[in-house]
Amino acid sequence: MRKTACASSTKCGWTTGAVLPSPSSEPLRGRRVTVQALGCRTNLAEAEALASAFQRRGALIVDEPPYDAAVIVTCSVTAAADRKSRQLINRCRRAGENVCVAVCGCWAQGVGEKEAAAMGVDLLIGNRLKSELPGRVAQWLAGHKRPFEAVRGEMGRKWDALELERSPYFGRAFVKVQDGCDHRCTYCIVPVLRGASVSRPVADILDEARRCAAAGQFELILTGVHLGLFGRDSGESFAGLIRELDKIEGIKRLRFGSLEPFSIGDDLLEALAQSPRFCRHLHLPVQSGDDEILRRMGRGHTGADYLKLVERLRAALGSDLHISTDVMCAFPGESETAFENTLALLKAARVGRVHGFRYSPRSGTPAAAMPGQIPAEIALARAERLKKAGRECLAAEARRWIGRAVEVLFEGRQRGHAQGYTRGYFEFRPERESIYDELRKMTVISSKNGVLWGR
């Protein structure tokens, strides 16, 4: 199984191969379906589960045309994400007038029905209704081309029953455990589009994890919109989930999509410190290093709070803990001094990988109406400086590993070289060997632009 990517989307990675048993006679048997995702790891986890559901009904999952149906998991976190969603829909629509274009995800939740219909969308499915997609696509294909249909509604605190039968990727699987968010940062539209926080039942998570382990998926990546809220609606806890996953034979690696810094309590930190499977990497979004901007964002922490947390985490989990982060520049009211405070925090926290981006006004959020909107030319210049700082941060952290042994999960090729990731989430490439689909011990010889090289 393989993953392919383009400038705007990630395909689910499934290729035509053995078809999983179909539960009944279905119009999907033998149909060619592509499933593509934009945006976060939660979207990717949902795309994997959707591809698995289509395969169970007898469909062949493909990467390229010709196909009978295109399923797109969209993103709307920024204006750029909206644009990429529309571009991907247009590209799939051009695959043929008899192709069923089924669109779900955050852009699909927020877009007007007239706009979606005018773009050639056939099925518009809201968040927390994605599990209905295979059945609705099957009905559409059975009746051939039908009028535009939109299925959206109140999300409440219900769990969308998407399940992953097996992952398309060697050695690893994305397992979605949480959805929605109750923490309303002033710039973010996601709580409106994703709904309130809801947790997946632990028993269901463990069942899926056991299936993945039995299929040889020894690295699990837990995903969610706000993982730190897991269990608060159900009486369970994220720490308890980690302890239960540690008991499953066959799981060798455990990592997370993202954790908000204000959601890491003592119980969770203790569970991570005691877990032999937890990979020493955490993605902790900081967004800004300036206290006034953090206040305007509604983040609930200060720059000093973030630095204290990083110090506490490394004291408990080891000095090699790789911290990656999200940083937003050009938020309304951000002065040059505020931006410099952010750059200084990245160095002080010894952050490695940085996902930096410009603030994007989202209609319906408080920040969109705030005074002090930053001119585009200044925002672009800061974004470039942020990217440069991110490259320097990653390179500095990568150099710490030169001369040391690391465990690498190899999973593909990049520019003619085998490529994989260490437990600390550093990209690794072997100097000479051609290694594919393996978990190997390697020695780091050098680093270049944040990538480790070795043998």
C-alpha cells in the first residue's frame, strides 16, 4: 500500500488489490472509487476509514482516473484551504460527467448549497455524517446521475461511526479518537464546522487498535480535533486510554496528532512517561509568543506558561523530546515587537518542526472584526521570516542526533532515496541502502536541512 500526494491533497493510499468481503450485494462491487483528503491528520484518518468502508462494500480504491466516484474530505481552516478544496473538486469533476463527486469535511459543512451545486458537486455530506457516504454513493451510482443532494444537520455530541478495517500504509495507522472543540479561539472557525467535543468510546478504540496490530500496523497515530478534551464528555480519560493501548500486543509505537498545551495534566504526563511505546515527540501549538496577541487570540496561556510546560515535559520525558508547533503570524494587532517575541520563544523552547502560516480571516469569528488587520505585504514578509526561522529550528534539533543510533520506520521514497521517520519524528534517509517497508536501527552520520542521513 502506498501514499501519494499532490500540491493540495493527500490521497488515501489505498490501491487496487484484494477486495475486502462485501457485506451484501452492493452497487459498489467492482466500482472504481478515489478518496482524497485535504488538511489535518483527522481528515486523513477519516479518509482512510472511508476507503476501508468502500472496500468492504466491494469497491476498488484507485488514485487516478478513470473512476466512478470521487470522495473528497475537505478543509476550511484558512482561505487557502477553501481555495484548495474548490480546486480539488473542480479537478475531480473534470474526470467525467457520470462520475459521482461526493464532498464532505469542513468546507462542505460551511459552503452554501447553491455554490456547491454550481461547482458540480453531486453529494454534499456534513460533518458527523460521513459514515453515510458509502451507502449514498451506492444509491447515486445505482440510479446513475441524479439531482444535487445535501445532507447536513445539527451535530450535537454524537460520534460518527467510521471504522478502519486496516490501514493502507506499511506499519502505521491513523486512529481517530475525538472530534469537535469546545475551546473557541477567536480566529478559529473549526468549532462551528466540527461541532462540540465528542469522544469515541474506549472499547471501540481498543477494538480498532487490536485489528490494526493484528494486520501488522505497529505504529498508531491517535488523531482528533482537540485530543486534550478526550473523555471529558464521557467520564473516561486520555491517560487511561494510553495505559490500555500499552497493553495491546503488537503495538510498538504510539504518537499523537496534536495536543493543546493547556490540556496536559499530571495524569497524562505520568502515563506518557511510563509508556514504552510513546514516541518522544509532541506537537504543541503555541500560535504566538507574545502575551497580548495570545490574549487577543483567546488561547488561555502565556508565552511563559508554554516555556514552563516544555521544561516540565522534558524533565519527565527526557531532554531529547522533540517539540513541534503551529505558529500564526500577522494576527490583528501584531506589532513588529510581538512578532519578534514569537521568534524568540521558538528558540527558547528549542522547538524543532514549525508549521508557520499567515492569519486568515474567517467570517463569523471575533478576530475577523478586530481592529489592526495587518497589510498583506507585511503579512507575507513575516510569513517568509517565520518559515526561515522554522528551517533553522529544525536543523538545530536534527544536528543533536548526529553520531547516535535511532529507530526508523521506512515507508517510501523521496527524491530517489528510501525515506522514513525516527521515533522523535525526524525524517531519515539512508546514505546507501535501499530500504522499504521496514523498521530498522540506523546510525545518524549527518544532517542536512533538518533531514537525518545515516546507515
